[in-house]
Amino acid sequence: MNHLDHPNEITRESLVRILDIMHRLAAPEAMPELLREIIEVGKVAIVAETGVLWLLEQSSGQLVMVVPSTDTPARLGVGEGWAGKCAKTTVISNIHECREDTLFLEYPTQIEGGETRSLLNVPIIGLDESVLGVMQWLGAEVGQFDEHDEWVGPALAAQAAVAIQHSYMTDELLANAILSQEVAVARDIQMSTLPDSMPEVPGYDLHGHFQPTDHTGGDLYDLVVLNKQLFMLLGDATGHGFGPALSATQMQAMLRVSFRHGAGLDQAYMHVNNQLAEDLPDDRFITAFMGFLDPVTHRVNYHSGGQGPILHFRALGEVCDWYKPTNFPVGIMEIDDKQESANLQLEPGDILALISDGVYEYANMQGEEFGEERVAGVLKSSHHLSMNALGEKLIKTVMAFGGDAPQADDITMVLVRRLPG
């Protein structure tokens, strides 16, 4: 008795091999090996000269031949040839005489060393009813495939679907695990660069705040007394993850080293910019405010490479002055000549607020951004608070404005207030 007598029966040998594959699908075995073995099993169960397996590539939307494997796999668009038509319609097709079929003649698939006379096309459908690929069985005889083969084919395709989706899920989990690890390391780098406590500067109240997103970026701030002056830094490297965190930390370290070796602000800004322009990839840069406050003269000298706006709250009149960046972002291109720093004067009660775009651009569910006017409103209404309390008030106001909208960018701020006389 053969399967032609009972079309819905399968040979014991084929059944055992299919069950073995089902058992192995739960193991972390390489997908290409399993798919090749599924094809080998199918050749026995369906009695075919050979089998071809196509996977739908999500990035291109094309079918790519993965079994048999070649150095340059064949490709078909969805709708091209019988494999493409099968992927498009998700319908099994059984071609009894390929030499008389126009679509096959336009897109032929031949048996190695022989001629394809029969062709069975079976879609590979995922659990979510999405098309994952197509199985094709090639026969050397006219009308080689029958009802038994049309019954076994989908069973094999279902096993292939499990193998394919298992592999995709494993790859996604691995990628997420690598990303999570990278984000954790980047966040550790960011946190390690922040001051443990605020430096003591006579006549001044200082506050620094850093609130990262889930996807770590390259924000940082620094407040430290160097040569009896307060060095202030707020930077934001483009991108997310490990690279930007390292870039921002590299800039901070280079500035610290420059100052400790006697470089002035202008000289350090030029050399650090030029070194980063050489080191960073073309699509990377850092927006950064860097400046010194002299607590005796109350004068701030600064450079702002793409970091803005810079907010100067004037206690006299309770008005906000906004300053644009003084130059292009750090690391974009080299500077030929030493740039002269800008300056501003802090009067009693004045506040210098360095705030990252994570605050200004925080958007609510309607897409409306928090913006400069709301930041100014918080400072005008709460400038009498300590800088720590003012920072907390600003963050709470931003979060209340955002509502259920997620934080899209790191929030970083430096608040420096000259105490009232």
C-alpha cells in the first residue's frame, strides 16, 4: 500500500522525522540547518526530486532563496513566478506540466541535472497569518504531486514557520539584550561623570540635575571650582547609547585636562573642538556650553557651541534674556583661530539657567512643546526659591504639562544664582 491509496496517510519514516524536527524546534539550533532538514524530510514525505525554500525579507519585501543555499541567493518580487504568486495569494498551487505553464516558463526553477515537470507551491504562514515565505517541491515526472502531497506540504510549511519565527524571536531577544546592556553601561558612564555634590562658591546657590530617558543619550553637566573660578559645562552629544555617552565624557575629560595644564577657556575650546572634529564620525557632534564664573567680579565668560538658548534671569525687573549659541556645535569642523568668548554679568538675585532641549522640546500628547515661555514663567514665579527647589519645580511643571506623553530626551540643567545682596 502506498500513499496513493490513502492520500491522507504519511509514511512512518516521514512521520518520525517530522516529529524529531518538531522536538528540535524548541532548541536553540541555527535556523538554516533546520530549514535544510525540513526540505530533506519533505523530499521523502512528498517524494520530490528536490525542494526550494524562499523567505520573505522584511527590509526589501522580496523573496530570497535560502534552500538550497548559494553565494548569491536568487530573489523574486512578491507576485513574480509561482513562488511570488504563492506568497501574494497564500494559495497552494500544483502545476502538473511545467513545460506548458506560461508563468513557470517565464520564471523557471530547474532540478539540478534534470528538468522540472511538476511543481508544488506551498505558502509558509506565521501564527499572525503573515506570510513568511514559500516552499516549492520539484518533480521530474508529469503530474508527480497528488492530494497526499497537498496535505503533507502545509504540515511541513507549518514546521518551517515555527523554525523561522523561533529564530526571529531569538534574534530580537538577543538584540534587545545587547541594547539593554549597552544602555546600562552608557547610563553608568553618564552617572559617573556627574558631580557627587555641589561645589561651595561664596555668594552663590548652585544646582545640577540629570534625568535620563530609557534610551540613554549623551547629556552631561559639570560644576567644579578650578583656580578659584566656577567651571560650568552642559553638553549633549548626538544620538543614543554607548557612543554618545563616551563622546560627551571624552569632551569633559579633555577640558579638565586642558585647564589643569594652564590653558585658558578660549584656547581649551579651540583645541578640544579641533580634536573632536578629528576623532568623531562625520555624523556626530556635541552641543555644549562651557564657561567660567568669577565669584569676585560676578562675570561669566563662556563659549556655546550649538547649545542654546542660554537663559539669564534678571532679578531687577524680573525679565528673562535669551542668548543664542556663540558658535557651531563642537566637533563639526576645525577652528583656525582662537575664538573670543562671550560674557555676561550676574547681578544680585540673577540666575544663569543652562537647560537642555529635553525640557524645551518636551511634548504633550497633542505634540505641543513646553517651550521657552513656560520655562520663563517658572523662573519668574519661583526665582525666590533655592535652586534645588526651583529645579524640582521646573521638572514637576514639565511632567505635568507632558501628561501621559513619554520623556523623549534626557533632561539636564545647571542653575547658578547669585544670592541677593
